[in-house]
Amino acid sequence: MNAAQEVIPSQPMIYQIRIKGHLGRQRADWFEGLTINLEDDGNTLLTGPVVDQAALHGLLKKVRDLGMPLLSVNRVNPS
């Protein structure tokens, strides 16, 4: 493999996932590596790095398994 073909690992993207309702403390370990903010409006905002689309889908599956409505998913610039 020459230098032009070398695979350069990409940086994880930062995502914000907003769900309706407050996430219980007992579920915080499900979202290891993400910051969990319980918002004043009663929603939860999960923020942090996601390495690829498969990892993002895994996080969304966990939200689905909790039975909490998904409000939004946004990619954020890391700056």
C-alpha cells in the first residue's frame, strides 16, 4: 500500500441527541462517554463523540429500548 492509499483514521464526530423526559441515573452507564444534561424543560441532552455511523445507530437503539421519544439528533462542530 502506498502513501496515497493509506487509510487515515477520521476523528469522531460530536453529536447531540435530545430525548423527551429525564434519563434516570441508573441508565447513565448505557451512554458511557457522553455528557448527560437534564434540561429544565424536562428533556435530556446527550452530547459527545461518536466514532462512526454504526456507533450512532447503536446509541439510537438504546434510546429506542428505553421507550423514550427521540426529539432530535444533530452533528455539532467540535470547535
